[in-house]
Amino acid sequence: ATLVGCGIPYRLLHGRSGVGSKMHHKFVVLDGQTVASGSYNWTMESEERNHENLIVLRAPELATAYVMEFESLWNKGGPPVSSPAS
């Protein structure tokens, strides 16, 4: 299932160098107080094959900073463009 098929909104965003560069953040804010962040890619390959790291931070002030970063990225990103095949 894709995000669209599940009704989950998302945005597309490139990295700081424009098209061809990556937006590579990997973090999640839980309960407004807890942040999980690191190199960990949320995939089975990362789980089963890679050496990854994930740090859990439990601090409301840090969670607020991550929420602000997410909102900034969300606002800079654009809605997905539908392709003729979708």
C-alpha cells in the first residue's frame, strides 16, 4: 500500500542544493515530549541488514524544536503531483 492509498498526507521536498539533492531527515515526535532520531531508515533492510542508530530523547523543549523543524519542512514541501498512471 502507498501513502496515498492509505489516506496519509505527505509532501515532497528536495535537499538544500535543490533538485537532485535529498531531504534526509529521519525523526519522529511522539506524545509532544519524546523524539526518536538517528541514521535508522524505517525499512526492513535497515532492521535486518544495516548497522543503524536511533536515539530517544525525552525532553519537551527538544520535542518542540523538532515539531518546529517538521512544520518548516512541511510548509516548504509541495503536494505530490499525480501521474497519469495513478
